[in-house]
Amino acid sequence: MRVTARAPAKVNMHLGVGPLRADGFHELRTVYLAVSLFDTVTVGPGEGLAVSVTGEGAGGDVPTDRRNLVWQAAELLAASAGMPADATIAVAKAIPAAAGLAGGSADAAATLVALDLLWGTRAAPGDLAGIAAQLGSDVPFSLLGGVALGRGRGEQVSPVLARRPTHWVLGIADEGLSTPAVYRELDRLREAGRVPDGAELPSTEGVIAALRNGSPAALAAALSNDLQAPAFSLRPELRRALRAATDAGASAALVSGSGPTVAALVEDEEAAVRVAAVLAGAGVFRTVRAVQGPVAGARVVA
Ligand code: ATP
């Protein structure tokens, strides 16, 4: 028996980063959007764990041992069910690694729902969400999907209403950015007084109201990301990439999460195709993808 599940990439339409907490994490307020770029995970019987990776990041950035989040997901689910962690886990990646799109989190979420069925653990949704939160800040959202407000370090998620689908073009760079390095750069810029100190978290209300009203113009005006300044600082060419997206006709563009992916908001599906074609021809990005969201979170598909 084999079980296949898929889970989406995310874009942060709002990412407010508070001060560094005593536990080493920053307090966040974020509005997540699940978009139509999916990784697929197929699990089957095995003795112990064996992980394989194909597609984006295979043979490079993405480990196949216990450093892979899918391995850790399997171990935690098995431990919580009091059973041995026996499975083969094949990860087919379309979401680039270290791109600010929560690819590893998507894989972990897909693994949880797939193994839950394969092993018959029948974990309650709340149990899976608890395991997800232990795995990483973005994993609970990868399970939930849709649009959600994230609190804490992003792991406390609650659904948000979106009246209409939104369309985006993702510009993906050649080389990833390490999330911890981007947070460290933010702390450094704050200490140097070069960006606001984050003592007051910016309100998420602008983005949430724009989604509720289905207003693309208001959404374009409300997009914001506190990690954009440190991402620019580490990757100065990202400024040009953002400008290329708005020059190509996007309503607005921002760095997704810790970057370096650029998420460009466009009017509709036709604009997405047009802007994607211009950006692909501009040679600023390695890969350009037209996506839409919200889409569902991690789901068994076969
Ligand atoms: P986020 O947006 O949640 O900060 P990200 O999209 O920038 O994350 P990921 O693709 O999730 O980054 O992975 C970051 C690092 O995690 C990779 O460089 C890799 O070393 C490690 N990793 C562990 N498991 C995975 C996985 N299944 N897929 C990709 N990377 C993984």
C-alpha cells in the first residue's frame, strides 16, 4: 500500500517581526496565503525510515537523512502513536528549497497526513497540528492551507476569510537564503538603528480587510514584510528584481518570507501570464511561476 499527499507553498502577504524573545525566536504577526505550487510526498511500507528526494533541490540543499523535516515528522508521529517509525518516504519537490516558500514545511505536513493514513494512527486534527508546531513555525499553516493569521512564531494559526482568489507571479532566484541568517541580519540592522526596532508589531488589519472586501488595489497597498530590508541587505540585487516585477505590470511586489523569492501580485490570471512572460524574458530570475491562492493545505490525493 502507498499513500500520496501534496501540500502547497506559502507567501506571507504581511510579515511583522517583533523583538527577539528569550527563547531565541521573534514574536510574529503574519498573514499566510497557500498558493498553487505543490510538493508531493508518497509513503509506503519499510523497515526503519528511508527518504528520497527528486525535483527542486535534489542532490543539493535538501538532505535525505534525519535533517530532512519529513524524517522528523515521521519520528514524531510514530512516537506520539507509540509505534515504530517504519516507512519509505519519497518527496517530489516543485517548491524550491530555502526560497521563503516553506517547501520543507509543506513536505513535513504532507508526510504527517500521508503517514497518518498509511499507519492508521488516526490522529485528531489537533494532534497533527501539535506535532506540526514542534516541527517548525510554518508547518501548522502548511497543514491548514487557505489564508490564515499566524501568531507566536507563526505556529498559532487561525483562518482568515478571502472573498476572491488572488493571482501572483513568483520570481525564484538561483541561490536560496538561510532563514536564520535573514533574522540575524534584521537584528543587526535594528541594533544599528537602520530599521525600526519592532517593539510595536505593525497591524495586520490592512491586509485582512482587503482580503475580506476582495479589493485587489487595497491588498496591493497593504502588502508588507519586515524581513524585506534584511533580505535586501544580504542580496542587494533583490531591489532590482522587485522593480522588474512592478515594471512588468504587477500591482505590487514583495519578498516572500525570508526570501529570496519575489512574490508579485497581479490583477487576474491573464495578467499573471503576461507578467510571467516578461519576467521570464528579463533574465532576473532562475524560474518564474504563475500561481493563485488560496488553495487547500496538506491533503491525501491518492
Ligand atoms: P521558510 O519559508 O519556512 O523559512 P524556506 O522555504 O525558506 O522556509 P525550506 O525550503 O523549507 O526553506 O528549507 C530550508 C532548509 O531546510 C533547506 O536549506 C534544507 O537544508 C532544510 N530542509 C530540511 N528538510 C527539507 C525539505 N523537505 N525540503 C527542503 N529543505 C529541507
